[in-house]
Amino acid sequence: MPYIRTRNSLYSETGRLQIGALSIDIGMPASNATIRVMPRGEDRVIEEMISDSSGQTPVINLPAPPVEFSLEPSEYRPYSEYDVSVSMEGYDEVYVEGVQILPETTSFQNVTLSPLTDYSEQAEVITIYDHTLWGDFPPKIPEADVKPMPPATGLVVLPEPVVPEFVIVHAGRPENASAPRHWVPFRDYIKNVASSEIYATWPEQTIKANVLAIISFTLNRVYTEWYRGKGYDFTITSSTAFDQAFSHGRNIFDEISTIVDEIFTTFITRPNIRQPLLTQYCDGRRVNCPTWMSQWGSKSLGDQGFTAIDILKRFYGSDVFLMQARKVAGVPSSYPGTPLQMGSIGQDVRTIQEQLNAVSNNFPAIPKLRVDGIFGEETRRAVETFQGIFKLAADGIVGFSTWYKLSHIYVSVTRMAELR
């Protein structure tokens, strides 16, 4: 296919996009919503779709630049951009500007609709910021990677690193009191940052290394209560000068989402410290950071076959190692440690059957189950359907990723039921 020059980009390959429409909360799909996709900044509709009972559209193909543009720094933007509108009777319209499409990967764009009120004046507009490897962002202000811990009477209340249900993101510099705040589920926050900071076309081990660095940086902010200790009431900022890039409402890439779901409780640390390491990083081309991870450098090591931990040791020191946060706050019960699958029996199976039945009230594509504690064919089919809806590997097995995703969605749908 010949190159097509559009707004300084060359579109010769194809990426994929799927849109999910939610009503108020992740636990409530918006079926029969009208979704339109347009080239960035144009009114010309190139796709129009209706969401299904799970609030989702089919996966569509869209033109994207050559994959080579994202594998080395390039003068051309390595992703194409599209605008998306989502509308449904009785709800405010949402308009997303600048959905990013990389070649050879799938982008997921979720949109949450709010009920129409007498005060609604116009569509909500969400603008996705440039990717940090392409746009112009301030470099990180260096900090110590291990924070001095305050005395026992200080603000730190966590006896060990814990994965929180939510992080509170301050969308601006810390001192900007007018910046909006976003309550973001922890995994969604990590996926957002990773999709903003690295390219999903990179080697799997490179993506994994960068995700681990993003998790560790975030958990350091959580564990040390860094901003609360300075008198602020948020967890982290979206400013790259202080923290990590976060673009409210942005699309997430499939490869990044899958890896985050697999390792979101894993962090990087060093011997004889209790806290997650403040794993700072930079792009390594426009900004150099000899003692931090270079994002482009991690990509080069991934190309050479280095594993994620070996990549991290190259940048943060040979003594770094991985640990698991011992609990996940805000979910009904912790992962039992062994995958649940055909033939499994017991209380853990009963738990997932009860949760699947509750989720199916809002997502009717999931079949109702008899709650008997026996993992049979019906339970396997229900698990597979759940996995397909929420972008997990549809293997019919309840492993680590599926257990915690199901717990999160269960909490959301039961919360919505209480509000009705």
C-alpha cells in the first residue's frame, strides 16, 4: 500500500479500535449507544456503530503509520489520531479528541456517560494528550529513589506496601489548586500511564520492565504518602516534572493492558528497605538520565532478548529484585493462590459463581450460574464470556488477573445496585 500523507503522518498500515460505552460506572454498560469515529479534527464520519448489551462495539480497522516509526525515534508521529463521539438518549454526549491508533495493535477506548440534567449545556469533551515520546513534556525533577521514613508519629500509616483500590490523581502541578482531581482505579491508572509513556509495539519484556517501574513509582508515592506529608490531599500528579504522565479518559493498548493485569501487585525494591523503589525514568534521547531507566534504552535491550528483570538491573542496579504487595485493598477477598478451572471445587468456586451472577445482572451476555461450588462447563463458559467482555485472555480459567478483575467489577455492580 502506498504511503498516504495526512497532517504530517504517513498512513500505510492498520491498527484496531474497540469502544466501550458505560453508564455512570464501569459496572453499568450503556447498550444501544451511538458511536461515531472521525479523523482527528474533521466532521467526516468514517464509522458509525451501536453498542451491544455489554456496551461494546465491534473491533474496527483504522489506518495507522508504519510500525517502524514507533520502533525508533522518528520525525513522523508513530500513531494516527481519531475523534470519537458517544451519545445515548437520556445522557450527555461525550466527545473524545485524539484517540491514538498504533499499527498492529488494538486500542480500547472506554467512555462513561452521565445522565442528562437540567444543567447540561453541551457535550463533555475529553482531549487525549500527545504521547510523551512524541510530544513536548517537562523532564522529571530528580528525587532520591529511597525516601527517608518519618517517625512513627508521622503520616505514614501503612505497615507494608499495599495496592490501593484507587489513586487520586491531581491533574497538574502540585501547587495548582485549580487542577481537577480524578479518582482512578489502581490498575486503570497504571494502564493509562504506560499507554502514555511507552509504545505497545515494543518487545513484551520491555513493556513489562516499564510497567514494573511505573507500578513501583506509584506504590512509593502511596506507601510514603509523599504528597499528604506535604499538606496535599491527593496521591500523585499528572505532571511529568514531578510524577508520571496521565491523560484522563485516554485509550489503552491491548498489550499493555494484558501485562498490567498480570503483574499489578509486583514492585521493585532493594535489600534492607521496606518501600517500593521510586523508579524514575526518562526517554533517553531528548533527555538523558544516566542513573535512571532510559525508555528507548529499555527497548534496545528488549530487542536483544533481555528479560524484564535484567533490563531493570541494567538501569537501577544489580541488587534490585521484585516483591509482591501482600494485599489488595478494597476487594471482597484475596486471590486463593491457585487458578480455578474445570474440576475445581470449594468455597472459592462458590465465590466466583456468586460474583459472576451479580455481574450478569448488568452484563446479560454472561449466563446465570447455579452456585454449587463446582467448576463445571457452565462456569467455564461464564468465565470465558466475562474475560471476553473485560479484555482478558479468554481461557475459561480464573487466575490472578481474572480473579481481581472480577472482584473489581463485582464491587462496582453491587455499588450501583445500592444506589438505585
